[in-house]
Amino acid sequence: MFRLAVKPASRVFSQLGPVSMAPCSRLFSTSNFEYILAEKRGNVGLVTLNRPKALNALCDGLISELTTQLEEWDKDPETGAIVITGSERAFAAGADIKEMANKTYMEAYKTNMLASWNDRITQIKTPVIAAVNGFALGGGCELAMMCDIIYAGEKAKFGQPEVKIGTIPGCGGTQRLTRFVGKSKAMEMILTGDMIKANDAERMGLVAKVCPPEELVDHAVSQATKIANLSQPIIALAKDSVNAAYNTTMEQGVVYERRLFHSTFSTHDQKEGMASFAEKREPQWKHE
């Protein structure tokens, strides 16, 4: 949840180096982003978090820009997948401590602090891929886990070190990490605040693949393009079904999956997909 570039007696923080924490509370016009860069690569949207002096520390302004762009692409039929990345030094080294350090309990409670970060991003129906180089700590790790797939550079590091600054993860860290890596490892990471390396994250199932840092974004975009070139409604149903595995029992999930499977038979693309398979030709998706 928090950006951990302060310097208590911990090697974790010293590894991050000096970081400038410029104020980050300004909202923006949709045509003039301050904290992200957005571009299209064919039918894939690419967002780069862009607070380099703060190691891409997350704040309300950045998250507001990010979610606005994600929601715009989610409505765009020409966008079939999205990639979120940062810099080679940091995907996002947590949330901006200065923005929240002096809040009271009632301020946090009444505003339901961080709820909109989680709720808006996880409602995106378009597949979202995180391409993580460098540090993904606290809120940065939580943001990566909100995405559907995580690819990591060889030097990436993941962690939930909130206990070291007197709090706990607050944007899904305790819940998603436990589901991804299991209770024991999640407990170890969260209770010690220790980071894990990219290869360990892949071995645990947190990361889908580890790439050389210079190849990471291209690999993520390539995989996103592969997804985007398939039937968008079918991909959305598949994403929905996988997500249900984390929110339901096995029995409920299997029933839900079956109902979604049944629903695909009402689509043009199911008919086209099966016909093209039988006819040994490439399918012509209409996304209908």
C-alpha cells in the first residue's frame, strides 16, 4: 500500500535510494496527463507510470489518470488488451506516504481511502497485463496483482513491506498475495516485509514469466496483441470465469463457468470459431 523509500533501520529502504516526493494531489484534464504516458500499439493500449523522481509512487492523481485511461480503452472496441508498466528502476515503489501520513482514522474511514483504487481497476473487462521492472512494493505490488497477468524483468522485486512503517497492506495485498502464493509464504512476506526476486515470484505463481529487462515491454505487448486478436467477448467471459475462481467455492465456480460456457453459444464468434476449425481456416472474428 505504501511507498517505502524512507530510511528506517532496514536494508529494504536503503536499496531504493534517494527519492523526491513532489506533491501529487492534483486532478487532471483527460487530454493532459501529468503522471502517466499513454499510447496505442496496434490494438493494445500501453500505459507507462511516469513519476520518475518518486519511483512511480502511487497517489490519487496518478491513480485517477490511470483509471480514467483504462476505462476509456475499456469502452473502445479497437482496444483488445492493455499493458501497464513503469521504468526499469521501478514499476511502482508503493503509495505516496506524504499524501496519507497525517490522515486520521475518521478521514480514512469516511472517504473509504483506497477503495476507488481497487474498485475501478478491477472492474476493467479488457485484459490487463502488468510488465514489472524494478521495484513493485506495497501499492505497486498490489497494483500488479490487480492485473490479469504479471510479466517481470529479471531484476524485478516484489514485496508488501507496510509493517515496517507501522501499517498493513490496504489495497488487497493480504488477500490477493495469499491466493497467489499460499498462506505460509504470504504470511512470511507480509509479517517480515521482505522482498522476493522475480525468479522466486515466478516459481510461486505470482509471475507468469521472467524476461530480460530490455525485452519485457515488447514481450508483454506481444502477448497482449495475441489476446487482443481473439474474440473480445469470449476473452471477457474467460477472464470473468477465471476471476470467479478467487471469489467463490469450487462448486459455485464450476457452475458459473458452465453457465458462461453455455452463453458463448449465443455468439457469432463461437459459431465462426468452431466452423473455421472444422474448415481448417483462420477465424474471422466479429466480436459479436
